[in-house]
Amino acid sequence: MTTLADRTDTLTRDALAVLQPGFVGTTAPEWLLRRIGEGLSSVGLFGRNITSPGQLAALTARLRAEREDVLVAIDEEGGDVTRLEVRTGSSFPGNYALGSVDDVELTRAVAAELGRRLAECGVDLNWAPSADVNSNSDNPVIGVRSFGADPGLVARHTAAYVRGLQSAGVAACTKHFPGHGDTAVDSHHALPRIDVELATLHSRELQPFRAAISAGSKSVMSAHILLPALDPDRPATLSPQVLTGLLRQELGYDGLIVTDGMEMQAISAVYGIERGSVLAIAAGADAICVGGGLADEDTVLRLRDALVTAVRQGELPEERLADAAARVRALADWTRGARGVASEPGAASQEGTAPGTEIGLTAARRAVRVTVGDPLHEPLTTAPYVAAFTPVANIAVGDETPWGVAAELSRLLPGTETGTYADAAVDDVLLAARGRRIVAVVRDVHRHPWMSRSLDALVAARPDTIVVEMGLDAAPPRGALHVATYGAARVCGIAAAEAVTGT
């Protein structure tokens, strides 16, 4: 006979099971370990939690000492969005660079190597890849995180990425369903709206997700976006029509559905994270991602209690919560079985000793596109002045990860100097250069009028200026030499520096 105490315990454990919280620090806090022992099934890791592969392996081992089947998740897309290498920049180019090469075997190999590194550090769920079709070049949050603007290209590379990542024993989480590419608003700050017909959504946004499902993606992440053609009232994360009707029933997806971060303003500012989490589970989500900004025990307890209360008050069916928790545990079971695919943790903690170390740099080199604007241009042979025109980074990328070409040019051409600019200070650039050849580094110049004006003025004053674009290459080439890297990962900077020096 099931007692009230038994039912309460089951409800509490199921409510904890569907949460994917983060924490602060590089070691697991006592409260987190205690909640794992009580039923918390997942933990999300961010750049703030990682200092080295060895430290990360020790951290995940400590989590699993508390509970062997805990899911350890991370937001490691490679490219501009990296957590493993947040302080140095990624060893892998991002999706846009891979899409520009359009070699699905290369994409699969890059994802497999990234997955191997995650697996050997004890991470078994990656909130990647981004399957968004970047049909709006002014998109402030997707951009180079997308494989491109063509749905067919995005679909085949999404499938290749999923297969590569999961071949290493790391579950993929294809995002941001049903597609965040045609937005002009960042859902970290407000609720984006996509006003297109249902036929367009099916032919464009949904094509990559169908491919991911066919490839066996173990999880899918929902987007905090409003699509009136599907649901005029609620964003996708909170919409039964989107998560249950479209994703589950129409597309036939049976894996784990994870929400995007519930602390993002598109949800928290309108619904609050407690109410939003209840609505998300009721709509068909199975796991609540929270912890990018809110990363404490109080948040976990508030969400746990909100879910339990919603069940008791009849707002959230008990069987829906139980089903969600069961899907989390099923994915944990898969990852336990798949973990043998990877080598033992710590095997490649030394940079450069792991097999496949060069795959990321190889991919970045293949992605670089060079346009010669001056037929008399010659490669750099003396130390230049690097002027980095720096826009505000979106929250997904963060501003702590270095990017650019200055570090690599300094290695190739000792004496290279650099300056960072956030406005149209062309006279300052010319003064600081002191006659040296100028390398202007930009990121999404088409989205920033001040940057475009600065670049035009700089090239007019110094026609021999070399331009390196490390975002979307959506503006006309400028300068004596124009180098497009299709992303700002560390390896993209290396490839660009090699291009401008001819090495």
C-alpha cells in the first residue's frame, strides 16, 4: 500500500530529477552533493566551473561518487561558445565555419573529437548542436553558431554533428527547437517573435530538427520564442502545441526535451522561473535547464517545491512529472552504457597529446576565405598594428573568452602591437599605428554601423589595411586583403594569422 509519505517522497524525487541546475565554483558544493543524494539527476557546467581537463575530470568524478548515474551537462558548442576552453578560446571552429566548408565527414570528425574530450572529462550530455537556420543575418544571438542560412545544408551538418558527438558516448542536445534563426531579439533579454506561415516553418526551421531526430539525437532543447503560426499565446518552451503536438506527435520524437535556460528574460520576466517551469513540464518538457545565471540551492528548492505544489493542486498531472523524470533517468542509463566508448578520464589532459588534436585547426584552415582587394598586396613580413573593433558579446558567447588575431600575429611577427576600439576612433587607430601596416579585426561588421563607418574611414586613409572578419561575412570585402574566418575561435585566429602572413 502506498502511503502519503511514500507519494511525497516520490514526488520530491521526480521534481528533483527534472532539474538541471548549475553552481558556482570549481568544486562541487556540499548542498549540490546532498541534493544529488536526494534525487537530483543532472548538473549543468559552465565556464566558471572549469580550469583544466584534469580539474574537470576530478569534479565529475566527485559528482558520480555521490551518484553514479548523474547526468553531467555542458554548453560546449565549440567555436565562439566554449566552456572547456573559456579562458583561451576553442580548439574547434564553430558551426558556421564547418558549414562554409560543407564537408559532412569533417563536421562528424570534429564533433567526435569534441565528444571524446568531453567524455574523458566525465561530461556525458552536451547542449549542442545549434540546428537553427540563420535566415536573418541581423540575428543577435545565433549568427556563427548556425551552420548557415540554407536549410538543407544545416540539416545535413546537424545530423553529422549528432552522429559524431554520440559516437563518443556523449548525448547530443539539438537546439533551439523549433528554430531561433529568424529572430532579431535575443531571448536572454526579451521574447522574440517569428511571424511566418506554418509552411515556411516546416520547409525551413524544422528541416534540421527532422534530420537530427533521424540521426538519433538523444535530446532536444526548446527555444523561448513565440511562433503565432503554432501557438499565438505561449513561447515554444511553454507550449503544448509545440512540444507535445509538433515535436512529440507530428515529428515522432521520443527522446528527452530540455528547456533553454529558464532564467532568461523571455521566460523569467513574463512568467517567473517557478511558474515557467511548471508550465514547461506540463507542456511536454522533461528537464528544466537553470543555472547559467541562477546557481544556488535556493533556486533548486524553489523549483522543486513549485513542481510538487503544482501536482498537489492539480495544475500539473502527476503522471506527466513521472514521465518527465523517467525520460531523464533513461538518458542517464544510455550515457552509463555509452561511457565505455570513451577512454578513461584524464587520458588526454596534457594539451597536444590526444589523438585528433589537429582536426580543429585543419577545419579552421579549410574554412578561411581570402579576397585580394589590391593586386599589389604582399603578405605581412613585419610587425603590424592590430586594431580590434569589439562589439558587445551576446550572453551565450560571453565576454571572458579571448578572440582575434593579435596573439598569433605576435608569435609569428614579434613586436606586433594591438589596441581595442568600441567606437569610431579612426584617428586614434592611425596615431597608434605610427605608420605600421594595420590589421583591422571585426566581428559581424554588417550589424554595427559604427564599425562599418570606422572600417570605411580606415581603409580610405590607409588603403593597405588588412581586414579580418571573424563573424558572419555578410558585408562587402574591404581592404587590400580581406580574410573571412566564419567564427572567432582560437583556431580561427591562427588560420587568419597564417593567411595574412603567407605562412
